[in-house]
Amino acid sequence: MADTMRDTQQRTARTAIDDAIAALDDRSREAIETLTTNTARIVARFLHDRDKDVLHAASLPTQSDAYHRFITTHVRELEGHGPYRPMADGRA
């Protein structure tokens, strides 16, 4: 009887652990999918805006003051991330 109870407890524990791992895997996958989808949308919006800028710049009269006005209204701050340095183990 004790052996049967212990086996039942071990199976129940294994099932609970497996279910918890699967739930965490699902949550992690969903979080990664959300992050990558949001990043893709941000990049797409940025590229779409640059397309608009190129089309607008192409329609400007070929005069330096027109180009200067365009450039001065399309200046944004750049973030300096510093040089890329891989980790000691060679990943990322």
C-alpha cells in the first residue's frame, strides 16, 4: 500500500512539474512572439516614414534652400550604443 501511495505521489508530482514547465514554455514563447511582433511593427513604421521622407525629398525643387529646410525639419537625436563587444563565451 505504501508503495502504491508513493508511486501515486510521484506520478502526481511529475505531472504537476511537467504541466508547470509546459505553461512556462508557452508563456515564454508568447512573450517572445509579442516582443518580436512589436519590434517588427516599430521597424516597419520607421521604414515607412523614411519612404515618405525620400518621396518628399525627391519632389523638392533642386535648390539648396529647399534641401536645407527639409533637412532642418527632419533632424532627430541618435542614440549612441557604443561599440559592439561580444560576451566572453562568444555568444551575442
